Amino acid sequence: MRRHIILCLVLLSFAAIYAQRTVKLGPKSTDIEQWISRNFGKGQVPPFSFVYDGTPSSSFIKKWKYSKTHHPNTEPDVSAYTITYTEPQTGFKVECDIKGYPQYGAVDWTLRFVNHAESNSAQISDVKTADISFSTSAKGPFRIHYAEGSTGARHDFAPRMADLQTGDSLYRAPHGGRSSSHGGFPFFNIETQAQCGTMVAIGWTGQWYSLIKPVSACAVHLDTGLEHFNAYLKPGERIRMASVCLLFWEGADRMIGHNTFRRFMLAHRSRKIGGKPVFYPMSGGFNWGDPAPCNEYTCVTTEYAIALMQRSKMFGILPEVFWMDAGWSEHADEYEKGRNWYNTAGTWRPDKIRYENGLRPVADYAHKLGSKFMVWFEPERVAAGSEWAQAHPEWLLSKDGDANFLLNLGEPDALKWLCQYMGDFMEESGIDYYRQDFNIEPLGFWRQADEPKRMGITEVKYIEGLYAYWDYLLERFPDMLIDNCASGGRRLDYETSLRSAPLWRTDYQYSEPMGYQCHTYGLNLYLPQHGTGAYYVDRFDFRSSMSSAVVFNWKFTQAGQSFLDMQKCIEEYKEVRPYYYEDYYPLSGMGDLTGNDCWLAYQLHKPSDQTGYVVAFRRPENKENDYTVRLSGLNAARIYVITCKDTGKTFEKSGAELLNGFTLHIDKPRASLLLKYVPQ
């Protein structure tokens, strides 16, 4: 039976200013199927647009041949369609793949252009995957909740807020062609004064943009698409554009939207094994950070790696995954020649001296202990002089002034070769999980390779190749997980989230706890799956690293480390970890939380049984022992038993007390608090 939901949407009319669809937000009940029918129906102007041969699509799209194909049984609780608009004279076609998610009040779509003619198409430009207005009965301002992208800073993923009135606008885009780099983070929440709003997610792992602009006191317009695209298609050519997701929410608290979106991402836009969403792992490294000139894992050998795994087992701190990071490849340890893991990328063979029999013995020992084995790769960036650079120069993109090359994933032969090479290497080496890094900004390489009047076509084909490569690996290895790094969290978007998660979400100062707290606090608003490193076992440091995944970087070969404390950390983490996949509430507001003089606190809440945790930190320079927070999601009439995980002491509070103001106490700076609550 078709499920109905309460949405802030429904009544549809043309927007006079943009000649596109306007969604009327308000307390109405609707079916997401009706939303799709009304917005993508025959004779309607759809909520996307483009300019074709100099003419806006809104002026001709209703005149093109229309067809609608239903795709049954794609996923449980999902309806899927392909809608096509065909130009009558040439057969030029626009395809729109649409999915509706009635349980979550969400819809997403992806645009494709196909040239069936025997000659070049007309020029395609100003492509907007979303070109849509939202209106309400209440006047603005429209409050936009968004986040910073990753720059390797304490403020990575920091929550931001902008109140937009008529005449204002908010433009967001990444820097350099990686989707969540610098100012660009392709997830945000449009909140209205009518107690409702829309979560927005953009799926493009390149140079996207979004523009949010109030067009009247009661309406706001959204544009999203590729920042640079103006090209014709050659005969038979077919390309895709960005995808976009809208999730409509209703309620007095905008966190309803965030938490519904988190649950939606887990249900429909995350990696599944055996049809079920997976927990991303507790990982352990191989004593990262050996003495200079060793760098990353350039001094690890087969024997040393196995010895460390033996010691993990002996100490009772066995991780779910052993993580081999940069430095295992040939030439990465030739310091006297000025070589390291970075400037030898493109030679993807194990060092013959340190790994005489390849990586297989390390993988086999990890499997013997019951763990998985994950290995770091950076296949897109090819260093000058490397094996790949010499063997296949015809597949490489260059950029003036850059010593690196870019393996052109938009070249079919290169893509096919990469898939086979890496797939075979992983199979022969016994690698279970795949970690992909990307330490280069690709935008300049793409632009330099574009043909005249084909701006953006290199980027489009490259991103299509990236998705095809990851999809190939996931199909060939159905139990595999992909760790998406890219200099730490710089490729997070709606498309990569379906295929991967960032287990190392930022390259910010390794082990600095206040930054780690900030990153968890901001990123949890949008994505439930991510991780970072844990370096120390004191509660303040270790809890700062907790999220849905974690990497143990403990130096347990050194004196002064206690494996008993490590065991306690693992025990506590295993208890709390499932709650990072439940509802999330920030308790310290949306102001600047990067200072050393503040409190930072958040709540993890499980709606199904009303249990949860409060995680709080008192920073080193804070002078206040007490901090008042207001919890969310609780039943005001129930009594909750609260246990302090540090002391074991318990006390009782009513739901009303916890909702209206609950005082946390930490009696010294640079300390943390972990409370668990359970209803009676």
C-alpha cells in the first residue's frame, strides 16, 4: 500500500520570475508519486533547465516529444522512472532518471543528454539540474543551514547559517574540482518561517555550484548544476550531469529535517552488503609515524607488519580492519634519491625488498586473526617518471606548471585498463577494502584538455569514469568497502556517499582533539558515516575521535602506553558506536566553536527505545564548571535513568527537565563527560 507522509509541499504553480516550477511549502499531506507526476508530467515545465542553441528550455520543452517509463521493483519503498524529452527534428534527447522515496518525503533526479543525430548537436549551456522555487504562506527571511568544506583546518565542516531576504543570495561552490573542498559542501537545509523546509543534496564529484536566492518575501529560488559547462555533443555522444536530492520536512525544529535526511542516507544512499547497510570499521594501522626520514608507511616490512598484528592480538586490541596506508609501493622509500610516496605515485607495485612476496602474506595474516585488510591507493594522480607515466602517456592529462599528471578516466581504454589492473591487483593481494586518496586539484587539468566549444566535457566524462571505476570494484568485490579520502574529506557528495565513506575525513593536524570535536559536530548534521584517527587513550582525546568509524593510531610499541587503557577505549567505543547511526542533536548551538575556551556537547538519540548518550567536552581554557543544555527527542512525561560512564553514578530526571534545561558538570578544564540515559 502506498505510504503517505506529512510534507511541506504540494500546491504547484509557475514561478513568474523564472518560468519554472514553484513548490508551495505548507502543512499539507501528499504522496511523493503525486509530486513526481505534477513536476515531471506531460505538458509541464520540469524543475530543471538548460539553454539549447541559445534558447532557454522553458520556452520549448513542452513542445518536445514526451515519454515516461516506470522501472518496477528497483528498491523496496522506491519508485523509479525515466522521463525523456526528444527534439522532433534531430532526435536530440534529454533523459531524466527520477526516484521517489515516499517513506522519507524525498525525490532525486539525474539529467542526461543524448545526441542521436549524425552531426554535432547545437550548443548546450547553463544546465541547471535543479531550477525550482519554494514558496510559503509566511514571509522570510529564509534561513539557510550549510557547512564549510574541508581545507585541513579546525573549522572543516563547521556549521554555518545565513538569513536571506529579498535581494540577498548565497552562492556555494568547491575549489579546484573536488566536491567538498574549501567553501563547497554539497548538502544544506533551506528552513522557512512556516516551520518547514527542504534538505538539498548535490551529486557531482567535480565542480558543482548552487545559488539560493529569495525572489519575493514568500519565495526562494534554488539553482544547482555544473559551474562550467558549455559544449556541443558529437554524433552518438551521451553524457550525464549532476544529480540532486530534495527531502521535504515539517516541524518547529529544523533538526527534524537533518535527522530524516541522515536516516534516508543510511537507508538508500549508503553502501550495502547483503542488502543491509554496513557499519564502517574500527581500523588499526601499522605504527604510523616512524623516525625520519621514514614517512607514512615507507618503513613497514612484511615481518614488521605481521609482528604488529601479533601484538594487537596479544594485547586484546585487535581491530576489525588492518590499514596499510601510503608508502608500501616501489621506490617510495628511496630517500637518498629524493623519492617518497607522493612523488612516485603511478608505480603501483609492492616494494620488492620490504615485501618480497607482495602484500599477500600481510593480508593472509590479517585474515588468520579474523580481521580485514585495507590498502591505500592514489591511481588518478600520476607522477612524472613513474611506471604509468612512461607506459601510457597517451592517457594522461597535464596542466601547465604542475609536475603531476592526471589519469584520464574519461578515456575508455584508460578506464578499462585501470579497472582490470586494480581489480586483479586487489584479488592477487587478498585486499578486502579499498582506500582511494586524491591529492591534486583536477579542475585545471580538465579545463586545459577541453576542445574549443566543448567547455566542461572533459570533466563530465572524467566524473562518469570515476563512478564507473568504483562501481566496477564494488560489483567485482561485493563484500568490499571504499574509503574515500581525497586529502581528507574533499570528495563528499550525494554520489560518493552511495559508494563510499570518508574514514579519514580531514587532513587537519593529526591528533589535535579540539579540531576533531568540531569535525564530528558539523559533519554529523548531514552524514552519519565518517571517521578519523585516535592517537591517545585519555578520555578527552579518545572521545574527541569518536564517530561512526575510528582509526586506532596508538603507538603500542612505545613505553608509557597502556594496552589496558586501549582495551577500555575499545570497549566504550563498541558500546557507543551504534548510536552514531541514530538521531543526532548538536547541543552547543551554531556559533563559532573552534576556540579553546568553550564547551562543546552533542546528543545521540535512538527513537525506537528512547535511549541515548550525551557527549560533552570542556576545553582547556574554559573557566565554567557547569554548562546547560536542552536535550531533544525525549518523552516529557517519562522518567530517565542517567548513568555517568566516568564514575558509574546514576540519577533520575524527567523528560521535561531534560528538554527544558539540564546542567552538565565537569570540574576541571580539558576533560570530557559521557552520559547514557535510559527510560524507566
